[in-house]
Amino acid sequence: MDSNRKKALARQKRQWRIRKVVSGTSEKPRMAIFRSHKHIYCQLIDDQIGKTLASASTLEKGAVGEGAFGGNRDAARTVGTRIAERAKECGVTRVAFDRGGYKYHGRVRSLAEAAREGGLKF
């Protein structure tokens, strides 16, 4: 098994382990993060009804500056701010943070801190 496949499998196992414990409700939805090499995505999910309440990503128009790269900490900070704004529009202030098996470091940390500054509690 090559090293990339091994890493992906290890992340998937961490994700499953986290998902067993972290679950979202309508009052406290799960804030799920996915990051690729070029972009970062965030969703607020109500697991009881299986519905996404709000989402934000670097693929959206105006999320990153013209010609800027969507896979860095500045872009993640923008996504964190946007998800906090959209959560407020939905009437959500508390979330369950699901880092998706990634370390709380770099882009994941920047997104989380920006969401906290935007008013989300987790």
C-alpha cells in the first residue's frame, strides 16, 4: 500500500471515530470541515433530519481575492467568517465542531478561530 493511500485511510478512520461521538441537532448543528489541496469547505449539518443548514467554501464568488489561492490560512479565515454570518442568519449560535479527521492546525485552526470571532460557540 502506498503512503498516500495509507494516509487517506488513517484520516478516514479518525473521521469515523470522531463521527461516533459528534452529532448535530437543530439547536446545535455539526460544523463539518473538509479541506482539499486547493480549497476548504465548511457545512452546518443537522444529523437528526440529515439536512445541511448552511455552507461556505473558497469556491464561492468573492471568497478569496482575485487571483488569490483558496488553499491557505487567509482563505480559511474568510470561510470561517462567512459560516459564522450564515449561522446567525439561521439562528444558530452553538455548534459541535467536526474537524473531519484533520489536525487542529493551520487552515482548520484559522477557520475555527474566525468562526469563534464571528460569534459561534464551540
